Amino acid sequence: MTQSAFVDQVQVNLRGGDGGAGAMSFRREAHVPKGGPDGGDGGAGGDVVLEADRNVASLLAFRDHPHRRAEHGRHGAGAKRHGAKGAELVVAVPEGTVVRSRDGELLADLVQHGTRYVAARGGRGGRGNARFLSNARRAPGFAEQGEYGEEQWLRLEVKLLADAALVGFPNAGKSTLIAAVSAAKPKIADYPFTTLVPNLGVVRARDHEFVLADIPGLVEGASEGRGLGHEFLRHVERARVLVILLDLASVDGRSGDEQEAILCDELGRYRPELLERPRLVVGNKADVATDTDFTGLRVSAVTRQGLDELVGRIGTLVDAARDAEPEPEGFVVLRPEETGFSVLRDDDGAYRVSGRAAERVVAMADLTNAEALAYVHERFRRMGVERALARAGARDGDVVRIADIELEYVEGFG
């Protein structure tokens, strides 16, 4: 059994590249017995960037391979040779991709081709020992480790960018209609839910050109998740025009008016603003119709009855909607660098220091090196971490946790 090539929802794991380690090195030259420190810095790790690409149709590439990794930065070396930066990894996603955190927070809406979102930042490169030279530290015997790249689990969803969307019950003839008016080749059969994924077709008429979406059939209760539920409704959100397609030969015996009332009710329950969109109500299967009371536009996708008029009407509504509204614009949520920190008490009485700046200090330090450990204490003193710990009640010998590291508090250090 072949699986559909259209995938519109995935979870992905993205990780920025790790930063390279700084070098611990001293200049060694003939006749220079005590050369100064010359360890170079490590290169920063590459970022993972999501970029909207009009040439990508779905999220299929992530279905079986959800992990993406950017390149690591290179380590520094002696003679102040700095490591190269890791290359950023650009991951192409379809236009209309919505990026959410694992908890559902909206992070980015990549509507337009070329819109980019830095989803996982690369780690900073560690500083070589040459960077720690000072009047008080003439021969620094330590360097920084590279910072680990950021790792994120994200949810990606595609909301189709179509000018008009066909909305109707299963077997209303949407797939047959879009195949008749465009070059789209959807699966067509005489049973409910033939269309399990959206299909897009470009319709070109004498005076109009627009993108028409054939959306999986709607059922009563879809706004509450029944049937294909929100799987379907999400793709209607960006359509400029809604085409309500009624089955005039419904095997359920529902009249066109009854179908229209149910469909509009489901749209309104899902997003009330959808009912404010321009819409066209059309009765399909006019060649075999059992509903003789419907007075609106009657067409037959099979015999092509009324299709030229239908395309013209949709095109006119689309043109008017385009003129009335600007092109949809995407957005990304900017994440400012965290600068502060907080001190809390864990259940076992240990003190926990939280905050990216403080965590970065210990993550990049070689805590097995006494000189590097003294530098960490010095950094914390300048940042105000030790003062905050003292205000929180820390005493000599208390355990201080920062990320996964445990340190011993030394009262009055430095």
C-alpha cells in the first residue's frame, strides 16, 4: 500500500551545532623561553534555520527523518588560530508553514517565500587562553569549552495558501470538479473520504488565474474534531474565497439548503470570521439531481455543465478579494538573549541558579582546572550571583546547582 506524499503535520527535532573549544597554548619560539599565551578561539556552531520555499509542497521529508543537525564549530589552535564557524543548516519548508513549540506556543508563521526563522541556535565557541591575559593573570592556564548547540522539539503545520477552497460533504464531487477545471489529478472514487489530503490546482481561464484547493470532505461535528475535523478546517483558514459545494443527488436525502446550513455552521464554530469571507454556493451533479428546489448555480463536474460560468464567478470573487486585501504576511517571534538569573531553593535544600547567562559560564568552563574554577567564581561575583546567593541565605559548604553542575558555596569568596 502506498502512502500519501502529502504530509501537513510533523514533529521535528532540531539541534544547532556545538561551539568549538578554545585552545590552551603558549608561544614557543627559539630564544623565547617564556612566550605568552596564544590559544585561539573555537568557532561558533551553526544555526538551524527554517525557510519557506515555494518549491516545497509538503512536510514529507520529515515524516521518517525528523532530526536535523547543524555543523559544529572547529576548535581553536595555537598561534592564535581561531576555529572556523559551523555552517548554518537551512531547512526548506512549504509556504504557509506554522511553527509551534511542543507546548503549542506559536513561534513563527512562514507565509512568504524566503521568510526565515532561526529555530535552534548554534553554541558559542570557547575562548582560547590568549583571551584571558590580564595584568593579574600573565599566564592563563585554561581556556573555555565550546557551548552545546540549542536543541528544540517543534511542531510544524502547513496551512494551504489557496485563493479559493472547495467546501462540501464527502462525495459532493469536489475532486471531480477540481480535476475538470485544472490540471490537478486527485484520486476519485464513489465512496466517502476518497480525498484524505488536500489537492491544489491552478485554474486558468480567459480573464482569471487562481489556485483552487480541494479539501477533504467535511462532516457534521468537524469543528469539534469529528471525522477529519481540524485536519480539514485548518486548510480553509487562508483561502480568500469559499466555494460551498452541495450534492444535489445526495444519497442521504439532505437537501441543498440543509447541507449549506450545516457546512456554514461548522465553519462558524471553528472560526467565526470564516463566515465573513466571500463565498459562492454551488449545486453539483445537476445531471442527476434529485433536489429540484435548489435555485442557485447548478453545475455538473462530469458533463461540464455550467463550469465556465463557475470559474468566471470564482475568478471575479478572487480578484476582488485580492484587491481588497494585502498579501498575507508571515511573522517570527524574536527571542532576545536572556541576561538575568534567579536563585531558588530545591526541595533538598540546595540552591539553584537559573538563567542562560549563568548556565553558560559553567557549561563552557573546565571545572577540573583550579584556575578555571577561580575564574568562574570571579565571573559570578561580577554578575552578582554570589551576592544573590548570600541574600537567599546560602552559607559556607551549601550546594549550589547550575544546570547539571553542582558547586560548593564559599562565603565571601573573592
